[in-house]
Amino acid sequence: MTEAGRTDFPSDPCPGSGRRRPRADAISDAPALNLNGNWRFRWSPTDRGTGDRFADPALDDHEWDQIAVPGHWVLQGYDQPLYTNTAFPFPIDPPRVPTDNPTGDYRVRFDLPVDWAADQGRDVLRFQGVDSCATVWLNGSLLGHSKGSRLPFEFDLGDRLRPQDNVLAVRVHRWSSGSYLEDQDMWWLPGIFRDVALLRRPADGIDDYFVHADYDPETGNGILRVDADRPGRVAIDELELDVGTGEQVEIAAVEPWSAESPRLYRGRLQAGGETIELAVGFRRVEIRDGRFLINGAPTYLRGVNRHEHHPDVGRSLDRQTMITDVIMMKRAGINAVRTAHYPPHPEFLRLCDEYGLWVVDECDIETHGFIYAGWRGNPLAEPLWREALLDRIERMVERDKNHPSVVIWSLGNESDGGDNLAELERWIRRRDPSRPLHYERDRSYRHSDFYSLMYPDLDTLEAIGRRREDTPDGVEPGSEVDQRRRGLPFLLCEYAHAMGNGPGSLDDYQRVLDEHDRFAGAFVWEWIDHGLTGIADDGSRYLRHGGDIDYQPNGGRYCLDGLLFADRTPSPGLAELQKVIQPISFGRSSGQNPQELVITNRHDHRDLTGLRFGWSHAIDGRERSSGELAVPACGPRETVTVPLPALVDEEGEGQLTIEARLADGAGWAAAGHRVAWEQFPVGSGKPRRLARAPALPSARARDEPAVAEFDHETGRLLSIGDVPVLSPTLDVCRAPVENDHGQGSRNDLARVWSAVGLDRFLHGVDKIDAGRTDRLVVFGRSGPASQTLGFRTRLEWLLRPDHLRLEVTAEPVGDWDPTGYGDHRVRPPRVGLRLGLPSGYDRVRWFGPGPEESYRDSRSAAAVGLYERTIEDLQTPYPVPQENGNHVDTRWLELSGRGLPTLRIDGDPVIDFTARRWTGEQLAAAGHPYELVDSHRLWLNLDHGQQGLGSAACGPALPQKYLLPLQTYRFAVEFTPLPGERS
């Protein structure tokens, strides 16, 4: 077989052939030719591709298709993207993969710039990323092959390059032996998806270099040495520095680099006519006495896990999209990124250096699919894979070693354990002892500098903080290994699964994390939904998930688990996280009107200089006064107290809001950006009620329209004033959020609700008491078919001259713990009322927490205030429809619409509300937003309460305190039709 026709590369466990040794990514002024653009392309369903002549320069490829590079062929009309969470989408037969292996053949022709030949040097071809196996030819000559999809590789071209009409041919296999190391809860997206470039390397230029920029926190001095593979000069004009490579110098009083103050000293490395840009950040990372320290100070990582993703181009992100991610993180108070689960595009790390983000740089290693083989043959335990694993570690470390933002190396993710871990650890410690190592899945933690877990419950996390956690399985309690682990700092590498509406309990987790100095940081899973753009039959755009692809195995909706929607619209979960992790906290002295504010700086490396502080005082949501606060100097992790002005004591519910904002603009936000805030109740704490006319024995006794109309035979409410309504009924279910489904059969509350019929309650009337004209009492029972469980209800309507009061009693009856549902006890996810109103109502004004949705375990970001939104704006467009748009503890709300009287509803004292144009049943039945059809009615839920959101889609069960207890519920609401329309 000819070289062009080789088909053995995909199943060869060797990580590559013919490649240059890995080296640091650099910005150089040496000549470079960008080869991105439109390439010729043909796709084949097997690993033979288009045949043996594919790489022949004489092959006529004018009839071939064109494809964008960088890009994924499955997003450009060939084959289809596949999503799995843990399963391999091919047989487990390592290192082999099927010959039914989709293959893309790429060809591009290029000429050298006219001045290229005049420069003396070596020509190098560089690929930043190809998924999953690339075999490369230039002008018909085989250069070699490479695996390791999210890592760069290069080839020396020697004399193969010619001035004109060069033909570069790349055969890309979808599956390869490398795919066994890349099972990373993501879309499988093959293709040349990162940049391709031709580099002219000067004959005596520097190929590789290592910037050692240490910081001594005792003296404030920086220690700099730049090692290189050949002699050169290092110059940093700002420091008046000009030294040779390999020469160590100590520089007095440098400003250290941190994520909070990302101080970079710009310089250059010169040799052989080439200049390489340097961005030097002086910093020291260490673990001492069981604590994670940077620049001598304890440091806490407020992080997210970040996959590279865009709904249209997959992992082929451009620089502007990366900047968008970084800026959004900075604005949200996020200070750290775990590059889950592979090294990102190198430009992202440059942005982290510049803007300031701590980075846990994770290797492109995950073998999760071997769980289905009982971990037999797992690469971390097999000598066959040692070379491939080390190759990936080496390529990550060598590429990224000069970034000050990278403070931790992660050996990989969810790959169990084995002897190869020790090899990976030894290699990194020899090459770069300046950074600690992380690996979570080996329960001995012998090769990690952190104890680490995913998704612990709060009790477990509390025990870890106290270093009193249970010993992991497979480790002898009290052994040396166990004692070493207990001495390690703890890194919560994944928690708070942000799938759909959620996560809940972020404030609970943060309280525990803040209480113990063992914690080095925590990373929410994850930054962004992995939805891919789809077009529905009606032409509307939607976001596809794994379940939309006709292929098995399939990870379904599990890829939609980010704080951002796939189009980078923030979900309400991001606002909640921002509030919970904000870098300043506020407390107050005791008493109704606090005279002193307690401010704690939660930064680890900077004071509060550059921020301005303000206060505002509102009564019933309307601002009464405001001003600035003079805050004294406050260093990292310090606390100061500030006197507050006297507040006017008026009738009504008062709130004092404190804010910290940027005094001047930063690279990631303009002046005035809010960094932190808090709200405190002040005054009487009771909102003023709507002015009422005196109660009369009967509303009908006056010659005025009735405030309400009933069908006295059925007890149904027909209208409130001139507003026709569908009478309220007891509602005890909700369209399940993703966390209600749990993970697999674990914590699947939604399955139980459906099985026992909470989503299909039938309502009966037992008795109607209409003995008085100003009072109607309806006794009834609500429950599902085939079950005894339900609620016995008492709805007492009290008619007043200008409003209607409803007092509700709902008493549980029957068997609420039927057999056959395991440990799942049946509890209603909501208890409240649902009523139908005319569809012309299109706006809601309310006083209570807002403006975004809030739930009992996700409400920190909701400030009490006066808000107004359209019905459409109240909906959160989750890519899989589910419960959304709730607002807890609402004091009152007003519904308005053109041509309709305003309808006011008061809680007694508060009520939860949602308002939407479809029922909960319609919401639950829809698989995509485009399937939601306007019912031509407004459905209003008024709830005594609704259970929390939790994080059970990949985490612990919803804490008991956020479930609704099974008890008798009593609550009341008041309806007031207001004359005319109100703005």
C-alpha cells in the first residue's frame, strides 16, 4: 500500500509520528503564512477516505466541495454531530476503532510570499487542533500524523516546500485510538477546527523558551530567568532590564501578577533576527501548611468550568468570542477557569493573562467510557498507553508554561487511576515544579496536591472543611496516604450543576466554603450550554441537544448545563452566582435602623481602592434618599465599619441598598459597573396596603357593579369586576426543571410526580355555602385518578365593596407514600392556585423580589423593589421548556393590558407568582421552545410556595428545607379590579 493510502494510523496507539518536539506558544515577528480559509474537501464514511491518490499534487480537485478551515465538517453539512456524556460512541476495543470511520480529506493549494525564499531558516507547518487524528502530506510527501485533538503539533518541512503551487493534504479520521482518551461530556466534532499556519523559523532563532518569573512576598522582589534553547537577549524596558537568556536577576519592588491585579511587564526575547513578545507576570504559587497560597497570600478560586463552544461553529472560536467569555466572567465576579477538559485555544490563555483569571489548565485526557467495561483496559492502568498519555501532558505543559494565569496543572478528568498517573506526575514535577498538580478521580490523591471531589452534599462539604471527612473507598483509614490527603487543601472542581433552571443552593455552598480555610476554590459546572443551532420546520431557530440526533448512545439534553445559553445570553443562574461570590460583603449593626455598616473585602490580593460606595433608601420600592459612603482603606480579607446616615422613618416597607461600583473603567467594564451590593430591610417592614373603601355587609347592597360574579351551582368564579376569569383551581405540580429529573433513576422526583398523577389533578365540589351575599364557601377535593392522595380544599370568598378576598385551606388526604417508588416520598412541588385571564393582559407590575425569576433556594440576586415587565419578558427561554419565571415573596402585583381594567392582586402578606401564555402541562409537554403555542389566555399561578431548584441533575438531592412539607396549607389573596387602564 502507498503512503497516501495508509489506513493503520487511526488504530495505532502511538500518539503521532514525524512531529517536531512540543514547544512554547509564542507571538513572534518571524514570517508566518496563515493557511486558514476555504479548503477543498471530500467526506467518506470509511477510513479509506477518497482513496490512495488523495495526496497526489496532480490530483484534480476542482470538483471537490469547499469547506471552511478552521471548522468542523459535521457543522458544515457532512455527517452529523454526536453528543455523549460518558459513553463511547464506538465499540470498546482499545486501541482499535471501526473501519466504518467517517473520514474527511482536506486539500489546499498555496504559494509562498515573494520575499519568503530570501529569508534563511527552517519552514514549519503548525496545526493548533485537529479532531481526532490527522495524517499530513505536503506535495505528495508524507509528513506524519498526530492525535490529541486539542493540542498543537508541528512538522519540519525540510526541502518539501516550493515557491508556488504547494499542495497540503490532510486526512482526518473521526475516530482514532486517541478518541479513547477524549470522552469528555461534549459533542464529538471532527475536523481541522483550530488555526493552520506555515512558519518561517530563523536559522539561529529561539524555538523554545521558559519564563521563570518568581515573586518573593517577603521582599516584594521579582526573580526572573528566561531559559531558551539557544542564546538570546531578554529586554523589559519598563524595568530597565537587558540580560542574556539563562541569566537570573532579582528586581526590586515589582508589582506581582494576580487575577485581581493582572500586572504584566511587556518585554521581548531576541535572537537571530527574531523578536518574541514577552508578557511577564511575577507570581509565586505554593501550598504551605495545607493552604493554597499565591504571592504568599491565601487565595480562593471563584471559578467555572469552561468548554469551548459556539452554537454555529462548535469549538472553532474566534478571538472576539473568547474576549466575550473573559469579559462576562470578570463582570460576574468569576476569577478562575478550569479548562474542562482540555487545554483551550492559546489565545484564551493570553486573554486570561491580560484581563486577569486564574487558570486550572487541564490535559486532554478523559477515559470515562471505560466505566462500561468495569474499567478493564483503562489507559491510565495500561502500559500500552503510557507514551500517548505522556505526549499529551508534555504538549500541554510545553505550550502553556509561560502564562502567569496558569496556576495549576490538571492531569485530566474522570479517568479512574493507575500506574501511568505516577509517570505523568513525575514528568510535570521535573519540568515545572513551580505549579501544583490536580487530579480528582484517583481516590488516593498520591499524585495530586489537592483533595478534590465533584458534587458533594452540604454535610459532606462541611466535614471536608473541618478535615473530618470519611476516608475514601480503597484507602486505609489512618494510613499515611489518608493522613497526607487530610493535610491537603480542598478544590471543589465541579459543583452546582447549571442544567436548565438552576442551580439552587449556591448561597448555602458559598457559606460553607467561606467558613473554612481548607477550601482553595470551587468551580461551577459549567460556563455555557452546548446547544447547536437548528432550524425547525417553520423556519424558526432553536438549539439542538444530543437527543435531537438520531444516534445511540446519546447523552440527550445533558449538554445544556451552562450559566450561559449557547448564544451567550446569561441565564438567571449567572446572576445568582455573581451575587453569591461577589468580592465584597456587607453586614450591619443590630437594630431597626442600622447606624453602622460592616464592609468585608473578600479579595485576596487587592484593596478597595478604585471603587466608590453608595447607598439608597426606598419605601415600598420608591427611592426616598441616597448618597455616597466614605470607606476607609481596607486591605485584602480585611473588615472596616462605616457610619450610615439617619434614614427617614416613614410608613411602609423600607429597604436600604448598598452598592460598590467601579470608580473608573477597567478593561472588562466601564466606570459605574456594579461589583457588589446588599439590601437590608429597614423601618416597619410592612408595605402600605391599597386604600380600601369601608367593608359593607354586601357588595351587592349598593347600586354598583358587583366586584365578582359566581356560578352559585358550581361555586366557580366567573368574573372579577369586568374581567372574565377561569375560576382558580388548586395546582400542586410544575413543569419539571432539569434538576427535578435527577440523574438516571437517582433523585428523579419528576418521574414520581407523573407516576402518581400530581400533573393531572381532577377537581370536585363537595358542598357550597352561599348563605350570605358577601360570602361564598366552596368545599371540595382535588386528586389524581387511580390514587387516594389528594387535598381536601376550602375556598372562602369574601366580597367587599372594592375587592375580593380568597382564603384557601388545603389539607392533604389519602396515601402520599404509595409503594413502588423506592425512597422517593411524594411531596407536591408547589401548592397554590392557577386561574385563567383574558389574553389581552400583557404587562405585570409588582412589588417584591426581582426583576429576574427567583425560587426559594435561588433568590440571592433578587432585590426587593418595584418592577414592571411584559408577559413575554417574564419568561426565561430555556432551550428545553420547563418551569420558569417564578417570583417569590411578592407583596402585590398588577396586571394590565390595552382595553382591560387593571387587576391588582395582594398577598397576605406575600405570594409567589408566575404568568405565562401556556399552562404548566403545555410547558412540560414541549420539547423545544418553538413547540409552545399561545393558548390565547393568560395563565396566572399564585402560590403559597414552590419547592427549590437544587442541583440533582448531577449532584445531591434537593435539601429537605427546600422541599414543601406535607401539611395543611392556609393562605389568602385579594383581588381588586381598578377602574380604567393604569400605566
